[in-house]
Amino acid sequence: MSYKKPFWEGKTCKEMAGLHVKITWNNGDTMTSTLNIFGNAGQCELSPARHPAATFAPYIDIESIELVDDPEYERIDNIEDVREGDIFVAKDGNHYPIKHIGDYGLGATFCVSLPYGIRAWLDDSAFSYALRPEPKLPDHDGLWLDKGDGLWLVTGTTVIEIAPKDQPAASISYPASSIEASERLSLFAPFRPAKAVEA
């Protein structure tokens, strides 16, 4: 059985601030909350640490602390692994779509989208982690619609683009388990099962 390192291991209380988490105690009680700079959920202490720079470690009566993020997103903790299209999650908990990565200077690498069409460069020191949308790919046999409403047939052995939305694209067939199929399908994600009336 492999050990999965909890996301909080090695983080300071301040690094935990702003994270939305689900806490489960050994007695079965649960709670969701946004953590403060002491790694606590409001007045509910989760760790004996008493300073924002102290290493966070939950009390022994806490069974687990899990991030409450959309399961359709992959969490990226290393700032160097972030790419355009990811979502920048700031230390204050705000989420910003990343539109461009470059060197603006003064420690700002990420140009993000703000409300009302405004773009701004965020300081790298504001980075907590990033979220990367995980493409929804066909996971069972049947008819599937891609993000552009193109129709695909997935069987146990083949993936076939049978009715591309934008003509004149030729139908494309791949072995269902091939790397080429996954790479090709990712370009058209997210997919959703096609209803008979849509097909």
C-alpha cells in the first residue's frame, strides 16, 4: 500500500491561509471551512501551532483534512509547472484564469483575467497553487459529443469521429487505447454523452 502525502505536510500555517478544506474528525464529525493564517477554521483550532510561520500539523483527533476543489481540476503546487489556461489560486483564496506567462518584471510572471475584461500581472509571491482543468474524455462505449458538438463513436476497440461539427474535416479513427486517441480527444474536450435526440 502506497503512502499518499497529505497536501498540508510541510506547509506553514500562513501557507494554509485561504484554503477551503473539509475536516473529518476521528469520531466522524465533518466541517468545511476556509482556513485563517494560523491554519485554523475560525475559532476551531486544528493545529497546536501558534504562529503563522510555524509548520502546520493537525491535532491527533483529526482523521483527515482535504482540499475542497472541483474534482475536475488537477492541483499544481509547483509554480514552475504552471501554464497558460491554468487557474491561479492566490494566497487569499481568489481564483484567476491565467492568460499569459512571461516576465513582466518585479517578480510578476502571470498575466491573469480579472472581472470586466481587465487583465493584470500578479506577483509570484501571491501564488498558493494552480488548478488545471482535467479534460472530460469518453470513458465508456457509445456516442459522445465534443466541445464543438462534433459526434464521436467510442467502442471497446475504436474511437471514430463520425460527424465533425466543422466541415470539411475527414472522419478519423484511432485504436481506443492508443496515445494518439487520448491526445486527439484532449483537443476536443470536454466530452459529454450524446442523447439520442442530439445524435
